[in-house]
Amino acid sequence: MRQGQTRLQKNDQVEVIAGKDKGRVGKILKIDRQANRVVVERINMIKKHQKATDASQPGQIIDREASLHISNIMLVCSECAEKVRIGKKILTDGTKVRVCRNCGATIETKKK
């Protein structure tokens, strides 16, 4: 796949396959297609030191998610409950859908 191309979408359930959070599952919050990075909910947490903006707002330390490289995550299929590769298929009515390469089930994005 070329840079910026991925079959992952926002709100997909993914599992981390490399790094300090290996084996953890979370939902994609944001995808940066130019840098090939994703932000996954409650994965790769960092501490951000925020400076005080004025006298009423004190400085603080905030926990937030840092991005992961897209090669370090895999989609979790809702049918077979395993991490899988993704394929594409064109249905008879002409719509393109993502399919699980393991069990062949159609993968639908869950909306909030």
C-alpha cells in the first residue's frame, strides 16, 4: 500500500501487535494518513505537562494518548474475535465492503 492508504477506519476495534502495549485492544480515535499513524483509545498513554495559562488556571500534568505507527496494530474481527488482515470485496449492488481474510465476514464500522 502507498503512503496514506489504509483499510482501517475511525471507531475500528484494533489490537496492538508490537511495543509496550502489545496485546491490548482499543478503538481508533484518529488516523493521520500522511504520517501513517493512529491514536487508539487508552493505548500508549503519555504525560503532558501543561503550563498555567493565567492565575485562575494552574499548571497541570495531563494523561493523554500518543500516536502509534499503523504497522503496529491489526484490526479485530467482530465475528471470529481475532486479529485479522482486511480485504475488499464488491457486492452485487456495486458497493465496496471490507471483509475479514480469516472468516470472510463483512466488517462494518461501529458508529458512536
